[in-house]
Amino acid sequence: MPDLYDSAQEREQQNTQAAHQAHTARLRPEPPQTVVDGRVLCIDCDEPVQPARLAAKPNAARCFHCQGITERKHGR
């Protein structure tokens, strides 16, 4: 019979996995980036994606402004 510590550890692992799966299910895949002359351009407005945004999210395909619009449209 498993002891209390083992049961708690197993429950914690199950909760962590469930939270990770729920988070992953909410994520939408990022569209492919448009790269011109070594710069990532926003797929919506064709302006360069800000370096700070790329530092935070290297696969970003939209600039801060357009990402905000997209999130508001989709209720994210």
C-alpha cells in the first residue's frame, strides 16, 4: 500500500500534467514568420516585429500592436 507521501507526490504530478495539457490546448499555433533581409516582418502590417517582442517570443509573426488586435478579436 502506498504511503501518504507517495500518494501526494503522484497527485501533484497528475495535477501538473493536467495543467500543462490545459495550457497547451489553449495555445493557438503561431503562423509562419515573414523574413525579409534578415528582419521579421509582421504578417498583418508588414512593419518589422520589435526586437523586444522577438526576444520574448522568438517565433512571433506579429508586432505588438497587431498581436493585441488579434487577441482582442479572438478574446484571448
